[in-house]
Amino acid sequence: MKNYPDYIKYAASIVPSARQLKWQENEMYAFIHFGMNTFTDTERGNGNEDPELFNPEELNCRQWAKLCKLSHMSGLILTAKHHDGFCLWPSNYTDHSVAKSLWKDGKGDVVRECADACREFGIKFGVYVSPWDMHEETYGSGVAYNTFFKNQLKELLTQYGDIFCVWFDGACGEGKNGRKQDYDWQVYFDLIRELQPDATIHICGPDVRWCGNEAGVCRKSEWSVVPYYYSQGELIKAKDNPDITKPPRKINPTLPDIGSYKIIKKCNKLIWYPAEVDVSIRKGWFYHKDDDYTVKPLSKLIEIYYNSVGANSAFLLNIPPMPSGKINEKDVEVLLSFGAQLDIDFNENLAEDSVITDNRHLDEKHTGQMILDNNSDTFWHSGDNPEGAELILDLGDEYDINKIVLGEHIATGQHVENFELFVKSEDKWKKLAKETVIGYKRICRFDEIRARYFKLVIKKARCFATISKFEAY
């Protein structure tokens, strides 16, 4: 067996939780920024808005959910409460909510309508809840506000069915008393685990990491195994553990490299913390009429998709409804085209009934052919000598191909560091791609070529290599 350094063995041993594995399958979902800011035409309110301003006379959450479904999004995350503190549900703990609005004479509940619409159209429902509340008097007081926030979280987690994720952005500004709040993150996390055990907690949470920008791109090498200090929860726990490597003075999530040998070698506590790419379809996160001509074109959405979902990240696309409560036709048109383009791009996996051979494997239960049995629990395994391992895909006949989709068996960790992809042309192997990590999913695109044989070569991996997905389109 190859003698790998201890820090490599350790990194290779880090695996996702069951909820992280399930989340990874979502791949792409929507953000719906809707609230008081929609009616005041701003990106950030001040908490002093008149609740009567909120009056979406044509609110249509069914339109939102149906559009997400047609755009191949697996779920929807609603901004249940933004920094201004205005709640889209009739919270018992504040007067700054839909209960004080003109909409439906104060008897409406956007969160309920949205959750119900998601269930109707077969997509998942999640909530964004801002920890910063510019309206609440107890904000900045410590325990009192943490209790208040926990009570509002409990309402959201117990009244609207299954929640697939809770999204925290960590915003922390001054309250009415001029003070900032010390958030009791662990108490919030524990409550979510208790009431919605399958929900992932994003960004300022232990399950899913911000990729570091809002431009819709992730790193060339997006590792899911990273130092613990990129997680707010792990950072809190580390304060009482003198044996854990101290975090940098300034933790920078925008660094181009947060998971290579150079990085992990310096840290003795690593975690599985996969990336999410968030971006708005418009210039702003909330709807503004002046942004009607900033709607991203189909080509841009497709580019973001391949550079996020296709590069070991998830894609969170913001779609802000208008004050009427409906999504603008410009956004609708682009999103329907986006869904149609994905239908075309992934119409038929031509590798489904093919043959895959390998030049080495761990045992007879982990041969190349196991990749094609449509069972996520079976996979090819290189054994303990991954460098130079090859997998050859035989489609049985020549087809026009411009995409190969690869995926590791991440339940056993993320291992592949470098790989190359070849096509057989005129009895010679021609290189199509030279890439770094694979992770849950890596989509390799190239100029369309008519071919029968494709070869994957593992150039470098941590301890061993696995492949559970090898598709051709």
C-alpha cells in the first residue's frame, strides 16, 4: 500500500453527513427575495416602514413554484424575514408583519402560500431568515433577542411542513439602541436539528458554504473538504479546544484556493463543507423596475450553470417578484428558455447502456462497469494505487457528443485532484480536457465530436479514486 502522509489520509477520510449527501442531489434551486423592500424600492430597509405598504394584490406563489419546476430547479428558498424585520408570516412575536398589512386585511401568510405551492408542484421549500432585525427593540440586548429570534425560528420550523434548508447570511448591524447583537448560533442550529433534522443550514451554518462571491462562479478547484474555520459553528466550538490549529486573523472565503495540499497541511481540523453559488437573475436582489433591462440572458444562465453545478457546487438563482406578487415576464421568458435548453443539453444519456472497462480496480464489486448500473451505492474504486488508473467508455456505436458528466462516490470522500479526458479518433487517443477536481459532479464540455470511445485517466488522487457517474450527451 502506498505510504501517504498523515494529513492526506486525514483529508481523504472526511465524508459528508447524510443530510449533506441528500442536499447535493438538489443541484439547483431558487432564491425568492420578496418583502417590504419590494414595496419601498430598496435593497435594504430600516425597520421603520409602515406595514400597510405591503400589499401584493396579485400574489401568485403557484407561478413561482411552477416556474422553478419548469426551469429544472429542485426547490425554492423564500426570504421569510429580511434585515428590516418585516415578517412574511403572522408572527406572534412582532407587530412588523403581514398581520398589520393591507394585504388580505391582515389575514394573509406568504410563507404558507409559498410552502403549499412548492408541495403542489413537487419542489422543496426552504426559508431565509435574517438574524439582523432593525425593527426589534431587543436587538443588541443579548439573551432577550436570542430568545426572540429562536421563537420566530420555531414558528417557521413547525407551521409549514418539511423545510429543506434554512439560509443565514450572518448580517450583523446596529439595532435601534445602537448596539450589535451577539448571535447564539449554536442555539439556533440545535433548534433546527431538533425540529427539522433533515434540513441543511447554509452559509452561517454547518452544512453548506458560500462560494465567496455573488457573480455566479466557483473556483477552478472547488474542494468540499476545507479547514474548519470557514464554518461559523465550527469556529465557535474551536474557542474551547486548544489542540486545534488557530484560524487566521482574517478568514477570507473569497480566496481562490481553500482546499489544496498547501492549505490543508496547515490545519489539523478539516470538515466536509460543500459550496453554493448564489447570484441574482437581475442587478438587484429585490425587484426594481429600473432593473428590467438587466435580466441575465439565457447564455449567461447556461454559463453559470456549467460553472457551478458542473464544477462541484450548487446553483442558487435569485428571482425577485414584482410588488404585484408575480414574477416579471422578462424573467419568466428567460427562465423558460433556460429550462428548455437544459432539456436539450441533457436529453439522453448515451452512455446508459454502454460498457466501461478499467485497467485496475479494488475488487470485482468495484469494476468500471459498476458505474452504469443506476445505483448510487455502487461505484468503480481504483484500489490504493490511483495514479494512472483508466476507465474506457464504449458507447457501442458512434454518436455526436459534446459533454461528458463525471461524478465521484462522495460518500467515501473527495479524492480526485487531476484527471484527463480523451476521445478515440482514427485509432488515436485525442485529449479533450485536462481538469482538476471532480467531486459530486464535473461537466466537461467540448466541441461536438462523433465518436464511440472515451477514456478517463486519473492523474492524481488522495489515497484512492472512485467514480460513480460517467455520462455522455
